[in-house]
Amino acid sequence: MTASARTFHFISGLPRSGSTLLSAILRQNPRFHAGISSPVAGLAHGVLAQVSAGAESAPLVDAQQRKALLRGLFDSYYSTLPGEVIFDTNRQWCARLPLLLDLFPDAKVIACVRNVAWVMDSIERLYRANPYEHTRLFNALGGRSSVYTRLEGLTQHDQMVGAAWAALREAFYGDHAASLLLVDYNLLARAPQQVIPLVYDFIGEPAFAHDFDHIEYDAVDFDLQLGVPGLHRVRSKVEFQARRTILPPDLFDKYSKLSFWGDRSASRANVISNQTAIPGEPS
């Protein structure tokens, strides 16, 4: 099946915020294909670098050819994979909405979010759970020296959390925000039976009966090469598990303040809130 015969949507947002869980749920629908982060975004960046201003071959490739090349990337990558509706996942898609919506005008972007302090808590837990791994999440030895240096490094704009946060903020306040839906991890984990139908409404797909007690997904080889076993492991039952943070109070407070999407007054983005997902529950 060619890319032109398929519907494309995109999953993006913050790390450790439910994108793998969302994909694991969606892929229960036999019409859907979803998974962990694909290489398509990186391939698209590489192709554009070869044919854009400053590259030797740039004068030989006009804008329409560049568009055709990128459509061809999607077509080639997904040519052997099943599904009429494709959800391609990458945290940087939020920074490429003009490109995506020119390639696929009807596409929607689902951005998974979570209080940034809990994102940091989750990453720190994975780090501490693998003390014999030299994880690739950090660039230098000094960056691993304490929880303070680890989290500070992750928030740099070219690193795991900082890059995704900046891309999400760009999309949230950008011209194409109406094509964006923010899904909070806590709501998805606590009330998937309310949240998932709202996702279906947003993308314009008919309802499907999901089984939220039997959701399993893992990417063992991918996680091992990062040195972070369990990074993309999804438990069988979708449920919220409350816990105490392992972060020092000053760090938890600092990173909680980065969760900007609570104020939607300057954005046209769609956000699944407590009021839309769980009527009557206090925010």
C-alpha cells in the first residue's frame, strides 16, 4: 500500500509521557500501525540537508522534488508494514508541523505530555535501576555525577528532554496548533476508556473496542543499545500507579514550573483535560 493510499498521523511530545503506551493501545486496532520512535524524521532531515541551500546538489532539486522525495521516504519505510492508518512517532515532529501538514494536509499530531518534574523522576528512576549500565542518555562522564547534573544536562535544548520540550512549546503556540492534541499521561493511565475515544474523535476515526487489561509492548533490543533496559516496556494492564518522587524537593519544584500547557489562552491547541476526560473530577 502506497503512502498516498494511507492516512498518516503523528505521535510526539515529551519523553516518559505515554507515547509508547498510546501506541500499544492504538495498535490493537487492526487498521492502525503504531510503534516506538521511527527513523523517518531523521531520514527526512538528512535528505533535506543534502538538497537544501549550501549543498552541492541543491540547484538540481526544486521544492516539488524535495516534497516528492520526502513523501517517498514515508512510502518506502512503511511499504512492508501493515495498517491503513499510520502513526509515526518522533519527539521532533512537533517542531516540523509546517512540513508535515504540507505533506499530509489532513494529518493530526498527538503530543503526549506529563508534568516535567515527573518526566525527570521517571528518567532518574531508570538510571538508578541500571547501575551497571553506561547509559547513552548523557553525553559526558561529568553529566552523570549527580542528580543535579543529570537533570540539568537532559534539559539542554539539544538533549532528550530539552529538545522535546522546545519542540512541543513551538507547536503549542504556533500557526498549526489546531492540528495538535495534547494527551496527559496521568489521564491516559487513569482513564483510558475516556481518553482514547477523544483521540478517535480528534483523528476522525470510528470507535474501536480496546482491551485495556491486556496491553503489552516492549522494545528490548532498542532499549539495550541505549543502555536503558525497560525504557519502552509497557505493562499489561493500563493503570495509574501513585508513588513518591525520588527527586530532591527543590528539583521537583523547579521542573514542575516547565509544564506550560495548563494555560491555553494563547494557543489553539486541543488539550484533553480532567474536565474533558473525566467529567466531574477536580483538576
